[in-house]
Amino acid sequence: MWSPPYHVGKEYEKEVSYEEWLDLLKTVIGFHFPILKPGGFLAINIADILCYPDDAMPRLQAANPRRHRADVTREDVLTALTEHPDFSRYQLARLLGCSEQTIDRRLNGNNIRGGKYATQTRVQLVGDIIASAASRAGLFLYDRRVWVKDPAWENSKWHTLSYRSIDEFEYIYIFWKPGETMVDRDRLTPKEWSSWGSRGVWHFPSVRANHDHEAKFPLELPTRLIKLLSGKGDTVLDCFIGSGTTAVAAIRQARHYIGIELHPDYVELARSACAAEHARVPLPFAEADKAFDQLNLEI
């Protein structure tokens, strides 16, 4: 169970190109087939890229009159240009009492920021990327869930500057390695089965404070997947362990875990989270698992 970088400009991924990011996803997914037990599952939490830069898109800015700082309209600019056909946009700006960027936007609709033409963005769907990679690896898409977290900018006075929706959900894709799978409803209580175990849409909030890691997910996310798809004593692998949330969920559900992380600071963060959880839950299973875990949270 893991959640990879989303290629949205986080500090830990800013040097990674789109092509490198795609290769990372495909390669990591491909490595899972030989290590999953027959009938086992791979669950990936990921979101679409809502602001994917695309040089092929026309560099036009959507008209948004409510955000205009100047009352000057396109008609005003055209009238002034008819009366002064030899005026530059700077002269027209002085005449109409606005900026030269306003003149250019009213005439051309260009998306100008600081005098530079900004690349437009589009939405990049990621479901087919990982589903195709899993299929090539021999894994089959078994299920998908939608995690409704909460709107980004929830406390903001505005939500979006275009007709695009705000970012308020992510996906969980579940892949299956062919083999006998044990369906054990006793892993969940009757209330859990009815409220989320058999439901395609999950509702719980995201993490409110990412002070020590840029992209935490809530404990509820790996907890649900671990309870639903594994049994006690099974091993849970997180290839992007980050702050250690998946490992903590595994400890609480009496599962072994393996965590992989490239960043030394996050390795120590995950180790601390695991140590704190082992101290909080002094069960025989947790005590016996310490030596096993110590080997797993390595760079």
C-alpha cells in the first residue's frame, strides 16, 4: 500500500521531469509482481494532475471581469485605438489610466504574468497510466475507491478562478495478483462493512498539518486498506513510506511492515513514528516485530 509523488511540484520532486516520474511509477509497479503472494493486493493512492503544464495549449487567459483591477473594457481599448491608430499599448494605457498589461489582455486575451507568457495548464488523468503498467506486470485492476477528503482552499474566500472544480478527492486503485484470495468479513465489524467496507466512496478528512512532511495522508487511509485486504501477521509494503503512516497503521493492525524511503530525514521521521507506536502498543506482536522493522526502514 503506497502513495507515490504526484508530480505537482513538491520540494522532494521538483527536480524530477514528467518522463522520469512516469518511469518511476511504471518501474515500481512492475517490481511488485514477483514479491506479491498469489491472491495478494497492491493498493495505490494517487490523484490526477490538475495543473499539468502543456506548451501545446493556446496561451489565452479566460476572461474574468470580476477580477479586473481596471474598469477598462475591450470596447474602450478598441475605441481608443480607432481614435489613435498610431498609439502603442503604453500610450493607450496612459490615455485610459490602466497598465499596458491590461491593454494587451483586453485586446489579445494573453496570459501575461510579469511581462512573460505563461504556459497554460490542463488536467492529466493518471488512472490509465498505472493500470496499464500493472497490466504489463501481470496484475489486474480489482477495484477502485474514491477518497473524498475536503476541498483545497476550504477556508479561502474564493474557490477557483475558472470553471475547473476544486481539488477535493483522490483515487485508490487496487490491483490483484492471480491466486486464491481469502474473503474474510470478520476483519471488519458489521458497521465498518456497511459504512465503508463495501462502499466505493470513502469520506474522511485529509491531514490538517504537514509541518514535518509535505504530503502526509491520514492514518485512516492505510488503516482501512490494511484491514480490508490483509490478515493479521501479513506483511504490508510501502515503497514511499514518507513519515511512516502506513507502518503505524500496520503496527496497530498487528501486521508486519516494510518501508522504503530515499530521503534520510524522512527515514528518521518514519523510524520515530514506529518507535512511538511500539511504545504506545506494548503487545507481544509489536515487541517481536521490532528487530524485523529495524532492518526495513533503511535508505
